[in-house]
Amino acid sequence: MNSHLNIYKTYTKLDRTGFQLEDDLTRALAIALQENDVFSHQFLKEILIKKEGVYENLFDNYSGKEPIEIDIQKNVESITDFDHLFAVRISGVAMGNDFYAQTHEERYNPITDMFIKIDNIAIIFEVKPGDHNSTAQLYNQAFNTIKDNDDYSMETTVTAVDFNWPKLMQLAVKANSYQEAIGKTPRLLGDFISYIKMHNYQWLPQLPLSALSYADNNRSIIKRIDDAIKNSENPEISNRLGIKCNFGWAQEILINVRENTEDVSFSVYPGNTKGQGYHIFKNKGEPNFRKILYVNGIDRKLNKNYHIKFSGQSYITGLWAGEKDFKTALYTTSNFHNHSGRKKRNLHWNTIESLLDNSFTKDYDWKKYCEWDNKLIKSNRSQFDISYGYEISFSIPYKELQQLDTNKNDLTPLITLIDEIKESFKTILLD
């Protein structure tokens, strides 16, 4: 899905660092917990089991009790009627064992980032968007929450819990994977995971390509490359692995992790629409493309294939062909101007059929390959758009990518490679 449609991503382009980012992350977590039962159960269980017997006493029989309350930005003085308090720190790094060693006990009415009430149990959260040590801040919130209790004691009334972001996201990913496994893909939890990944991909469980064998980890490899794209300056493509390029004659670069080969391919599609075709059909003959690209210190052979696309409101069908499949030139400036773009059934379809019959060899059954009769002639369509484009591609051995990506906490080598590929593809169309 396009990252701009992520439910947690803000509309504003203003810098949302500091307190605003902290509030954004807290709100996203609260919504994910409210909307996903599997995630919220695992999340709460992870907290409640830190004090013996609490989880069992709550949920062995919950009948007659008030529903769980989840709130954000709550004054601690308004938190009442509880028997035990859990104080949870969520940060980029784990909390040490020094919570009860804090001594700052200023009496005031602080605001807790997130609050959860489960019957007689209260839970307060201090959320940070980075590696900030907020233990003292959390301690002071807990102190001010329980200070008016008759027999308050930090050691007996408060249980401190570390729920650092990497630990939290590991739980979220597992909950999401379980729901995918039972065919109930959770949109809001998936958006939450993607939102956190955009903020800090290192918080999500992952492995570098060097630790992923090609044969058994196709999805993990795709995810790793997708993480690099999401953390680069390149706009991603919705529902496909790749980036937008906006060269004029092409709009996207697709990346394909093939299941049956030990390489990853990178492809660009010049002339995929008639608008793009104006950029490449400038001369009388066929457009001229480079045959070699220099990427990551190595000359890469470019493969050229022909792609004829039929579309309406969306893609209908298409043809993929090589040099050997043509008996006469189809990709010419004249054919582009006369036989591409929108074609009406009663005016143009017979001409297109005749053109393709005369262009392809008898061995290349173009009508069969694009299902001309079923998808077009026998359809109720009155028109289609046709474009004469190309697929220009090259491959990089997976072992080479493994040598680049060796540190799970550093996507820079992959990001740099993707940027280099984009700049190299920009030069393939020769005047």
C-alpha cells in the first residue's frame, strides 16, 4: 500500500520532531491497541505478568467488570480507584534496574503519555521517540499517581516495566503474522508497523541479506529491500517492489526477487504510456538505448524486450516479445503517431489487428499470448489504449547484495545502491 495512505501518517509536512512526534507515536500505539484484540492482549499480558498473579486474577473471570479503558495525555491526579500501578517505559533502548533508586519526588500533577485501566489495575506509560532515558520522569509520574493513597509505597504499590520499542515491535509483528496466517490481515496493525518502520526501521525484527539464504527467505529478502526503499529519499510504488523515477519516458523502476534464480533484477519501462512515447520516438527509426550500465563497480549487460500494453481504466492485457519475434519493424515513429493511444472498436481495432499480424512472425502467436479474442473482441469494451514500450533490465547476483548488506542496523549500502541504479537508468536513452 502507498505509504501516504497510512492511517497514522500526518497530512502536514511540518517537522514533527520532539513532543509532537512523541504524541504521534503514543496516539498510533493507543489506536493499534484499541483496534486489534490479538495485539492488545499480548501487549497487556506482557506487562501484567511482571507481578505474580495479576494476569490470572484479572482474566480467569472478568464478568461484571468495566471494559478496559485506554486513554492518552491523562493527568495523573485523575487516576484513582486502583489497587496496583504498573509504570511502563517505552523507549528505543531497554530500561535498567534503577527505577526504585530514583529520588526526585516533586509533588505536582504530571501528564502521562498513555493510560490503561483494567478493573483495579492502573497502567501509566512514558513514551519516547528515541533512546532518551526517561526513568526519572516515569518514577515521578508514578510517585504523583500514588502519593495520595493512604498506605502508598513505591516498592509495593508500583511495578516498573520496560517495554522498549524493539521488544514492542517484535510482539506487534508476531501478532500481525498470526492474523495473516489465519486469513485476517489487520489493516490498522499493519499500518502501525509500517509507520514505526518509517520512523526507525531498526526497531523492527530483521536480518541483513548476508544472513538470509536465497532459497528459503524470499519474503524476508523482499522486506529488507523494501525497508531500504522506505528509508531512502525515493518514493515507493504502491503494492509493488520498486521506486518512482519520473524520467519523462519512464515513471518507475521495478525490483524483482526471482524465486528460481540466484539474482535480483532491476527493470525500467520506457514508453509504457503514449505520453512517455513522445520522449522516445523522436527520430524515424527505433529508439536507441545503451547496452551496458556501470553499477556498483561492474559493467552490467542490459536486456531489451518489447512490451505492448492494452489498457482501459486499468491494465487489460499485453504482449512481451523479443527481437526474433518481429518480421517487420513495429516500433517506428510513424506507427507510434498513427497507431498508439486511444483506439475505438468500430474505427481502429481492425487496423491494429492487421498491423500486429504483419509485424510479428508466424511462430509468435500474438493473439493467443494476449488473449485478443477473449479479453478484447468478445468483451463489451468500445475502446482501449495501446502503447508501444520496452522493458530494459539487468540483474545483480544475490551474493553480491549479501556482501553489501551485512549489518542489520545499517541500510545505507542498499540505499546507496538503489540511488546509483536510479541515476544509471536515467542515462540509458541515447539521442
